[in-house]
Amino acid sequence: MCVLGFSSPTTTPYEWPGKPYEREGYLRKQTSGMFSEWKRHLFKLRGGEFWYVREKGPDSQKYNIKLCNVQRNMKDVCQIELRNPNVKKPIVLKAECEAEAIAWMESFTAAIEYAITGGDDVSSELGESEMVCEQLQTVPGNSTCVDCGEGSPEWASINLGVLFCLQCSGVHRSLGVHISKVQSLKLDTKKWTHKLLEGMKALGNGKVNEAWHKYAATFSMKHPALPMPKSQDSRAVKTAYIRAKYENSSWWRDAGFIAPDSL
């Protein structure tokens, strides 16, 4: 579970002097075993990449955060969870206080956006909105909404790499930008760059839903109250499904996704 309605303090000692998608510092990570404990480790966000720096033993380890969403634990506001749809177990980290957790979450959100857009170079803006629509809607799966199947979606989540319809875009906005950052294919023309477009093409509804829907039949049997919606279904049905899919990540956890880079 996660906390959605948090707000940053007006002043914080955890502001990072560098770029918003870069940060480094010590966070706690829980050890495995019967007598587990939270141990401090050095972590770095650099150029859209997340590094766990080992001071002793094996070399530093890099984690792919491109498909991740970032959440806070409702029971412990100092805990941060990075969830990847291809990985069963989330990366769970713990800051020293709530303000530090918020600062790290903001940096993670910016780093995920940086990773999917391919950088912060805005020198090559796309001027034609129809060009964006035409190029992205031809990506496999992108001709229909990723969440309800409605045709010709004109809204995108640039950190999840998917397209959706107008109604589903409203639900995605309610999740918060730390989970889904919504952008219009036609209205936000100045925000689209060649790098962002290429990043979106590398993902797409087909690839993302292939991961999330891998065990869709099993999920539907376990959770009959959360059916996969159709375009004509009510907003309430779509909201329940989208929140389960992206906010709580309940269905891919139940599906038992396993990936080699899991912690």
C-alpha cells in the first residue's frame, strides 16, 4: 500500500544541489534471514540509472528503474518502494525521516522520467502534434487504450511508456506523478522531443501489457471484483482496475513475476 496525498515541506535539508534526477546518499536496506535488520548502504541516482554502491565485496550493482513506479509505505512513511512489473519483489529502502523519503521519491520520479525520455535535451522539440499521434499509435498495442481498449488513445504516461484514452487519463492523473506522469499527444506539443518519442516507442502498450497480463486469467479468478474493463464500462470499474494495476500492483504480485534483477 502507498500514501498518495503527501506534500513536500516548504524547506528541507535534503534538497540536492545537482540536477533533479540525480542524488546520492545513505539509505537503509533490510537484510534477509531470520534476524533481519536495516543496514545503511550508499545509493546513487545518475543519468537515469540507480546504483547500489558496495563498499566491500562485489562491484556496485545497477538496477533498471525505467519501468518502475515509486511508492511510500502507508505504515512507515520513511520507507520507499520501487516496483517493476517484471519483478516479483520490490526494492524497499528506508530513509532516516519522512522529509528525506520525500526528497528521494522526487528524485526517483525525475530519474524514471529521464530514463524513459533518454535525457533532458530539449533542443529538438517536435512541432507537429499529428506526427506524435501517428508515430506512437503505430507502436504495437498503441492503437487502443492500455487499460480499457478504447480506440485511438491520445494521452500518454511518459514514465510508464503507455497510451490511454481521455477517461483513463483522468484516473492516471489521480494516481500522482510519482506513479504516472500524464501528457497529451496533441495538447502538450512543446513537451515532446525526439528523445522522448524514441523512449515511448521502445516500450508501448503491447510490451507493457504483455508483462502485466501474463497471468491475467489467474488474476481474474482470484479477484472477480476487479475485472479487466472494456471501453464502455463505468469510470468506477476502470478506476478500481487502474488503481490495482499501477498503484497497489496487486495483480502482478499475485501473478508471481520473477526477473533476474530482483533483490
